[in-house]
Amino acid sequence: MLELENLSIEVGGKQILTNINLSVESGYTNVLFGPNGAGKSALLMSIMGFSGYKITNGKIYFKGEDITDLPLNERAERGLGIMGQRPPNMVGVKLKDLLEITAEECIDLDELVEELNMSSFLERDINVGFSGGEIKRSELLQLAAQAPSFYLLDEPESGVDLVNISQIGMMINKLLHGDIKCAGRRRKEGNSGLVITHTGQILDYIEADKGYILCNGQIMCSGNPRDLLNEIKTKGYQECVTCKIRQS
């Protein structure tokens, strides 16, 4: 579904990511661990095609197609969708209006709004005065309405209280499993996703198939996500860097 081949990214003239090799198969969910400043968000933004992220080397393949040079809107049309970590306030743009413009016709918006408890926010300017959990639910609602086949999720659990993380986690699980109906059908094989997590808390709600650790702009290792998380909790990220140096 998604393959990154020797991908190197530059932001503002500074090398942020170097020779990233990562893949996610159809119907699978992979997670990306890493300390703050490692380049995790930059990687997701680059995959989605946001400006300011210059690809200096390598390729991005989506569903077998080279999308390295495609603009953001064409990547979205092909089925990529992103939930940002810190989305901006959109003063003067009501949530209801954005949903009506961007939602796929097959999606039951009323059902999504009710499930995410967002009915009282529809007439409000997007993110203006929202709490951390409300922003995350709003982002997830907008993303679910687009019905992508691949979800890029940037730390969905950050800045969220226990009540909101449960609601958000269960909805993400439904989306990744293709349990949100579209035109009365759902994808039997499920959707695919790449999830950034700093704490690993989202793994209480989703089943991840593979994990990667990103440090200093490089993939240090990959493996079972829960095993990697346990290693991080007991030994920290520096152990990954030391291990990589020993191997090289």
C-alpha cells in the first residue's frame, strides 16, 4: 500500500530525514516510535505532500504508483488522509461547512458526528476554543468523512484526557478495520495506517502489525511494536542509537 524507498527530506535547508526505508502492506497498521525532534511528523507531512518538505533523495510509492512529485490534493484523491498533531484554528470556517465540502457522498455524516459527540461543535469555527480532546475528535471526524484508504495519524493520544482517548482510540480502530460503512459496504480487508506514537498509549486500542523506531532522522530498527515499546520503556531511545552504532 505504501513504500518509502531511501527517502531523504530537507526542511529550511536542513537535512531532517536520511535514507528512510519503510513499508505498510494493504490492510496493515504500522507504528512509528521516536523521541521529540526525531523527524516523525516531518515524515508524515512529506508523505502527504505538504509544502516546505523537500525530497532530496528517494521515492514514495502508494498503491504501486510513484507519488513523489504529486501535489497534496492528488495524493488525497488517491486515498491518503492525515490527522495532524497540532492543526491550526480556522477562524470564520464552521466545522459543518468544511464537512459538507470534503465528505464523501457515501459517508453517513450524522452517524459519525453522533459517534464522536461533535454535534454541538458543528456551528463553531474549527478548533477555536476547543480543548485538546475536542480538537482531536474534530480532526478525526474530518478525516473519517473523507473515507481514505490509508490513515496517517500523528500522535492521536497527545494532549488528550482519559475519556477522550478512549473515544478516539475506538474510532481509530473502527476506521482501520474498515468498519465505517460507505455506500452500505465496508472494505473486507480493512484500511491501512501509519501511526506516530510517543507514549504507545494508542496501542491499547489498535492492533499494530509492525513497529519502527526513528532517531536522529534515521530508522534504527523495526519489529514487533509491543516488544519495541517495552524496550523503549526499559532502556530508552539512546539504546537504539547505541545498538545501531554497534551493528554498523
